[in-house]
Amino acid sequence: MATALIDGQQVDFESGETILEAAEKVQIKIPTLCHAEDLSIYGGCRICVVEIEGERLLKPACATKISEGMKIKTHSPKVREVRRNIFELIVASHDISCRLNCLTCSRNQSCELREIAADIGANQTRFDPIDKGYDDDRSSVSIVREPNKCITCGRCIRKCEEVQGVGIFTMANRGPATVLTTFGDKGMGNVECTNCGQCIHACPTGALHEVYHYDRVWDMLKDEDKFVVVQTAPAVRVALAELFESKPGTIVTGQMVAGLKRLGFDRVFDTNFAADLTIMEEGTELIGRIEDGGPFPMFTSCSPGWIKYIEHFYPEYLENLSSCKSPQQMFGAVAKSYYAQQHGIDKEDMVVVSVMPCTAKKFESGRGEMDQDVDFVLTTRELGRMVKEAGIDLVNLAEEDYDPMMGESTGAGSIFGSSGGVMEAALRTAYELITEEELEELDFEPVRGAEGIKEAEVEIKGMTVKTAVASGLSNVGQLLEKIKNGEEYHFVEMMACPGGCIGGGGQPIPTNQETVEERMKAIYEIDAGKKKRKSHQNKEVQQLYEDYLGAPNSHLAHELLHTNYIKREI
Amino acid sequence: MARANLLERLHTIQDTYGYIPENEINKLSDQFDLPRSKVYGTIKFYSMFYTEPTGKYMVRVCDSLSCHLNDSEGLVTAVKNYLGIADGETTEDKKFTLEVVECLGHCGEGPVMMVNDQIYTYLNENRAIQILKDCM
């Protein structure tokens, strides 16, 4: 263990540590902008520069290794002045104008530039902002990019390439003309973007945000001729409260339901109900494949980011995908048929809104195969915005229950929001359906947790079922390569976002390892607190089969609840 | 393939086609195991790679300091008028692309113009036009 001095504090460090990491250990916060913990070191923005005794130039703390005997000043007058100058230059390249567009920016509550301004005591902006005059990229149905707000820190580039293994972004040109773009300047909607939205979490500014649907949802709520139903995804209830200053992992299921009713939705239903339904369909499909001997592995199909990824990068495995629609789409299809018929509502007058932790769900709802089952998709952030706009003190509302017929859910449906959850839910049901015995240990620990790739073997009636779970598309890619090289599994769960839907691109900012782990704990807490924890115990799902669908994988179920996929070019 | 070879491959493609077509970027992306956005970004970083077809003759007129003092401005205007295109454009017959550039490395012999790989020094407007006519 070697030692150095940072601001007069002695610090012990291991070889290879950076100054930034060492400073954190003695409670010194060095401001950073282009640096992010889950990404490679870039050293581009220079906000983190520090003074090292005996060195002529200031050095970036994020990219400089600390060494024995170093004497470092992190907040000397010289450092503070340089930092402010650098900050002024960065801000001049960002679209701040007298139109006060900070007020209307997607990141008005979570802008890192504002955080840094406070951290470094910025007290003037002497340079006029550069009017770069780029057009917004609105080619994608999920994500908008506003290049005029981009400070070219490159965090989205690294996130897309390193964490998601996709890499749609690049910098083009040089010097002041440097601009972030996609292949051939085609725009995010015309390249191999999976719409996962992780770039939004990487961005320190408002240069990336979802395509908003909330204004159109307001219009629908206002329209008295419309019967507007809403469904809420499993991962939303454990994250929404963060937008109202609550701790990550705070569960606000009942408060959220109450809030949605106050917003004026005619019915508030649960995507968890549809998750239980998905298990009935997908579990039956899996059992069928086990009986027929394949094709294996069977891949889950809930995550639309993963679906677009496989369509672009591994189309040779499309027949391995479960034909099941995602819970969001199953919900929409059932609401517009079963629920509408039972209540004499004209399908044309029904509007289905989803609240999702996800930006890719916006793309999914518009897929041609989906027949407009879901009309609008709000992210968790958009719902937070609407609740604020309506002046509802959400976290203090009295809890209310979901509406009947499509509101009941089991613990199995609840855990869909976490990586490994779909697998666990499917195994609980498949085990009992195959063996016709009661499963005693419901917790499948090996598929839980935040690791990127998890594997488990389960004995069912003398057969060893080999399963694997991956979240984060670069982990997904690694697992697919393993499968390509001959590794055999029966059932594989794939999720586009790290940690599963709780880490989705539509979740509150910040979404990072810490917040994802807290949300994950909350998801399993919900499951543990449920009396019924297996999808086939869901009474409302049973009723749906009895009254309408017949049996899982029936002809009508196939028509409504299953889909097909497209091979996409790169 | 080692990333270091990428630039050399780009040069070869540029020399063959006069630009770097999209399908070649896709091939490079496969061969180098890089996202195609990365290959595109590399191309865009260097001003002498093109993603659109250029003319048969690439005409580069220098307008940096010492050429400017020797009236490169007049030369640029004459060439523009003769070819009927602006800086960065290609003639309709795809013969000429014009670029006004910084320093071609002959500062003592200005004004200077380059046509493809050939450098022309101590130019005046008439000589420059004659050089272009000889290309026709």
C-alpha cells in the first residue's frame, strides 16, 4: 500500500488507482463531467483537473494514476479558476440562450451542468453561446436527440458501445465543428438503434430524451368520448417515487393507482396481470418445446430493446424467440377485445395508455404486427411530469387498488421488472404444470441479483432444464456468442437494460447501479409480500381463459397474444 | 484485423472509387469488428476522405497566409467562375470537385493549386484556367 497527500490528507492507495478514486476515499469530491463509473476513461472535458506538486501542467484526476509521494491540490485557487474557465467554454457550446430554455428542458430537474456550476461556484458566463444551428434528430419514434444541447462529452457513445455493445453513435469532424452523429448522419430511427434509451441516462444534459406522448395523453383524458385505460409496468411502482424526492426503492403501488385515477383515467389496470398471462402463454410454449424437442434455447420476448437487437444482429436465432407478445402488448390486445366486449365499449373509442420504464416500448407499440393494441406509452418520467403538472402530492396519497378484471397480479408477475424475474416466474409455473406437484422453494436465487449473466439448472421431473439470464445488451451479445459456440440451454431470458426493466431507459434520472439495486430489492419485497406467487394462481387470468380465450396457446390466444419478428439489416 | 490498418484500407477505397461508398463501410465494419458508426466517424475526422462521389479531378486551391498575400483570392474566384461551382461542390459532369484549402506546403511559391496529385506553383489566373482546360 502506497501513500500520497491530497489537500493535506494522507491517502493510502493500491497501484492503478486514479487521483479521482483516491480523493473519494478521503471525502474529497472532484467535479466530473465526461467521466462515468460504468464507462471507460475519456479525459475529454477537463473539469476534473488538479494541481500536482512539481508538474507544470494541471492533470485530469479521472485519467491520471496516483503515485507514491504525490502531493495533489484538488481545489487550489489556480485549479478553481481554470475549472471555471473550462466550464464557461463548455457552456458556450451548449444551447443556453436568453429564451431561458433551461426552464423547458427535459433535464430541468437533473442537469449535470447546473450541478457542476454549483460545485465549482461558477459566477459568470462571459462567452456568448455558439448557435450551432443543428436540426433535432426526430427520426426515431422512441428517442429525440437535440445536438444543440450536446457538449460532446462522449458518454452516450461509450454507453452504447461498451455497456450495450451496439455503438450507433460517433463523433464526426474536428475542432469546433465536432458533432455527435450516427452512421451516415441517418438519424437514430434509421440505424441499428435498439431504442433502449440507456444513452439518455448517460447524457449529462438534455441532448437526449424520449419522444413525448404525455401531451397527447392529456388530450385523450380531456376527450369525453374516449374510454381511457392505463396499465402500469412492474418496474414503475418501485421508481416513480424518486421523482418526488423519495429514496430509490420506495414502493408506491397504491399511491400511483390513486394518482392515475385522479389524473382522470377511466380504468387503472396492471401490466403485472398481463405478465401473469404472459407466463401462461410462454410457459405453455416452453412445455410444448420440451415435448417436441425444441427449438432450443427458447428466448424470452418481453424486452423490445432485445427484440430489435436480435432482429438486427442475430436474425438467425429469430425462430428461437418465444412467439409471445410482451406483457404491454398482451394487455392492449386483451383490453381492446375481452374487456371492451364485456363492457360494451367500442374498440375505436378505447384508448390504451401504458406507463413503462422503457423508451423501446414506444417503438414496440407502433410495430405493424401489433395492430395498435397500445395507443400511447408514457415513461416513468413522463408520468411523474403529468402528476406534478396536475398538482398531485403523489407519495402522500391514500393507497387505492387496481380495477378488477385486469388488475390482479401474483408475485410472479411482479418480478418481471427485474433481470431474472421472467425466468423465475416461468419456472414456478412450468414446474407445477409439468410435475403436477406443488413447488416448495419458490425463490430461485441463482437467477436473482445484478450480475450481467446468470445461469441455473433446475430439475423438473427427472429432466435437467438448463437456463441462463442476461441483462444489458453487451452481456446479451456475450451469451449469444456462447450459444453460437455450442453452449446448450433450454430457456434463456434476455433484457436490453442492465438489471432488467428497473434499469430501463424511461426510468428516473439518475439510473445507475445503486438505484437499480434498490429498485430490485423493492421488486422482490413486493413478490415476498404476495399471498399468491405463481402466475397460474391468478384468478382474473383464469377467468379470462374461462370466459374468452379457452386455453393457453388456443387459436384465439395465438391470434391475440402472439406475434412474429422481422429480419433487419445493419 | 488490427485497427491500425483501417486508415490504409480507407485510402485504398478512396483511391479506387474517388469516395468511400456505404457498402464498403459495412464491409470494413465486419472485417474490423467495429460498429459502422465508428468507421464513419473515422472517415469524417479526416478532411481528405469523402462519403459522396467526387469529380474525376480534385482541384485544391490554397488560401492560407502566404498564398493569400499573393492574391489566392483572385485565383479562387477565377476557378470558381470557370467551373461554375462553389467551394466543396462538384461539377454536374462529375469532372471537377473544388476545395479551398489550408496550406499545400509550398508557401514560398504561391499562389498554389493542386489537381489530383500534381502541384502547380507561381500561378496566375490564366495559367490556372489553362491547367483546368487541359484536363477536359
